[in-house]
Amino acid sequence: MRLLPMRKISRHSKRLALFLTFCAGYVDAYTFIVRGNTLVAGQTGNVVFLSVGIVQRNLADAEIKILTLFIFHVRRFFAYDLQGKTSHC
């Protein structure tokens, strides 16, 4: 794998990163409160909640988290597959 050279990060890029971070936080907060205690913007939280559900033997909650993680990885696989096919054109 080839490493890319380091470049200076502009003020615009920092503001964009901050804005996107707040957007992801908002989406996670919304889905956690309204859509059944699941996180869609970051999968780390879902892994933690899955572990808690398994330890507490809350199978219904664990099933939802497993489904969420499965769909995330399927979507990631298809995105990677499409990226590979389009880069060779």
C-alpha cells in the first residue's frame, strides 16, 4: 500500500469536518431516541450495546444490534465492490 504525502489541512476542511461530526451526532441521537436505541452513524456504539444486551441476556435488543451490524457490513461490501469496478474503467 502506498502512503500519500501529508498536506496541510485548510480552515475550510476543519469546519467541514466539524459540521459532519455534528451531523453524525444528531443522526445518532435521533435514531437512538426515536428508532429503538440503535445508532446508525457509528458502529462502535452498536457493538457496545450488543455486548451489554448479551451480558444482560436481552435477546431482543441483541438481535436488533446484530441485524444493524450485518446490514452495515453488507452495505460496506457492496460499496467496496462498486468502487473496485468503477476504478478500473
